[in-house]
Amino acid sequence: MSSAEPTEQTGPALRPHADRDRVPAPAPMPGLAECARLLADSTTTSTALVADALARIQAAHPTLNAFRHLRAEAALAEAAEADRRLAAGERLPLLGVPVAVKDDTDVAGLPTHFGCDGERPPAATDSEAVRRLRAAGAVIVGKTNSCELGQWPFTEGPAFGATRNPWNTAHTPGGSSGGSAAAVAAGLVPAALGSDGAGSVRIPAAWTHLVGIKPQRGRVSVHPHHDAFQGLTVNGPLARTVADAALLLDAAAGAHPEDFHRPPAVRASDAARRDPGRLRIALAWRPPLTLTGAGPDPEVRRAVAALAETLSRLGHHVEEARPRYGLIGLAFVPRATAGIAEFAARHPEPALLDPRTRSALRTGTRLGGRVVRAARAREVRQHHRIGALFDGYDVLLTPTTAAPPPRIGTFDRLSAWRTDVTMAAACPYAWPWNVLGWPGINVPAGFTRSGLPVGAQLLGPSRSEERLIALAAQLEDDLRWYDHCPPSP
């Protein structure tokens, strides 16, 4: 922790600390739904929960470095107000419950660095997702670390150091929502909002033993951006249980009047209590073409195969199948790099950006305009080709990543090209669903023999969140993955 404590709203960013020997105790905060229940029953107070979260964040910061900014004074003031409202009989889904959001999300009074170095002015207003969380009663305690402009499956950079995995601090929690994942996995907060443009919720969820939901495009507003990263990026929850992730999704969901994408509402929390019925599940081991020859690590394959056997035991029909991905990467690359270029161009000090970001900016600028429009025009055909799988199946099951979480520093000093190749080899499974705009959920699939978490994806066609959530909840009831917490020192 830096010597200057974070102050209300516009206080200094949290900084990493050289001492990484301590890790947080394994006992987490109560989950999101449990916090809401305790508050509604007057068993605890929002002030107590928020103070506990802030203390845990401060204590864990030298080890995990999960947060870029805290709102300590503001959050405690909002907790006191929530206690007054609760005492007066008011009830809202998250009234008084502490949550965190990723630092690509505007919170009024705090800068939105999105993993970048340099000074940024504080946001004047909340993003639509934060506005909705506040309307549900949530207390935003701070903003979690992200890699620079959300590009990579690790959360490291010169602006803030390295965010570390609470299961093993020598390894990354993933990215780009690595700060949110580390904070939830370590029990610093009950749940957190992340964003997913190529797996950035699902990958860190897989590598930290969490439930991570990538919702349908437009389900959770990305306003003040109308179509973030050329339609690839959506906001979504990370939590330790399906019920908590569903509750946060319900609270954050909804469109801003200026949003381009406005899917009809879902009832995620209701789905988490529903029997999914007997489903036809396709298990796919082969990822889309990435020219890396990537396939699942044997320990990842073992864990996902065991989860497939659990699904069979629960009464579902599971068989191997091959989605017809085609050359979907030709649509992804222009959209992703054009999106990076759009965000990078807004940085007031471009020289502070990572050389790999500047390389993506140049590529995205070249591929913008006509090329990116053509890439987006292919989406309808991709829906038909890949969606044909769902004529015979209800859900697609794949590994979330091909590899367990890499060690901190794995991507240091790599060129832009080598970073992309290494990233594509480790994480070839998640990004096609961003191109399609369809929902997916990471569920914990177990651990490697060395104790590192790995995950599996439940993927569905358009607007299938409720089916995926019901299936994930059934798995959770059987496997009870929430019983496992990061080890003590």
C-alpha cells in the first residue's frame, strides 16, 4: 500500500508494494445474496460490511494488488445512508451491499485509467451499469485493475504493477478483468463487475475458481460507449456462486436510451433456481483456427472431461461435436484492433502506452473503415454457420482456456506478435462468442495437480442466458465449488 491512503472520490491510485509474502486469510466475505439477506434481516449493517471490505482490500493490497482506486470515505458515507434507509424499512436487491467495478467503467469522481499510465480527469458521471447498481442499492467500494485497454489475459503493467492470483501469487489471475477476479476469489468483496471483449470475464473466472457470466451483447449497458470495441465487449459479473452472479447481472442489466443493442430482459436470479431439464450438450475440444496449433493442456482436458461426466450423471446427453467456426478470426482481428485504436487515440499521452498497444493502434487504424465494416457484415453468416450446432444441441461445452494460469511475467518483454501468439495459444476458446455477441458462462472445473484453478465454458445461442444459468446452478449444487477457497499462507 502506498504511504498516502486513498481518499474519498479523487484520492490517489493504489500502488503495488514490494512485500508479496502475505496472502489474505481464506475466510471470504459472505456472498452477495447472503449480504443482502443479512442486511434485510438487520443481522448486520452496511457500515460493518463496507468497513470490512475496505479493511480486507487494504490488507491484501501488498500481496494481490487488485484495486486501482478506493472510495473509502465516500463508500462509508453511502453505507451509513443505506443503514438509515434499511432502518426505515426500505428494501432493494443490493441495498447496502459492497461491490467493486473494473477500471474501464466510469464512476463519478474517479478517473477511468483502463490500465493505462498517466493522469486522467475524474469522470463527471457514472456509467449506465454503475448507475443501475447504485439504483439497486449497491455501495461501490472501488475500481479494480485491468491490463492496458483490456487487451491481454493477464493483469500487469507499469501503471500499477502486477495483480496476482490468490490461489498462487506467482501466477496471474488472468485478464483483463483480473483485478475483479482476484478481489472476489480472495473474498475481499462479495462480487464484482468485469467486462469481456475476448474472454476477459470468463478467462479470469476460470483461473480463479469463479463463476463469470458473459451476457448477450447489450444485456448490460456499456454506455457512455455505445458499441464498445466494435460490438465485441460486454459487461458481466464475477462471483463465487451462480446465484450471486445472477443477482449482480439482474441489478446491472438494462439499456441506456442511446444504446445500439437492446435485448429483451431476462430474469437471471429466477433462472438460478430453476431445473434446466434434460439438455443435449455438445462437447468441443478443437478450438477455432488460430495458427498456433493450440489444444487443451492435459490437466485442463482431464478437468473438463470430468465435468462432462458430471453432466452425464445429472441426466444430460453429452457427446463430442465440432462447431463450424470457419475463419472467424478474420472477423475478430479487425474489430478488436479497431476497438483498441479507438480507445488508444483518446489517451492524452500516447507515449506512455505500451509499445504493443501502439502497434495495435497502428494495425487498427489500417483495418478500420471498410475492412472493419466488412468484418461486421459477416456476423449474420457466422450466426447461421455456427448457430447450426444448436439445431441439434442446447448447449456447447468447451474448456475456457487451453492452459492453466501462466506465471507472472510470462508476457514481459514479448513483442506484439509474440504476445498475440502466446495469448492465442493459451486462450483460443473464448473470443468467438464475442464476435457472435452470444452469452456464455465460465464454471469452475477443478484444479491442476499443483492447485491452480481451471474452468469450463457453457455456451449458448442468442439470448440463452437463462438456460445457461440454470445449468450452471445445477452443476454447482452437485459439485459445491464454493466450498473451496484460496489457501492460507
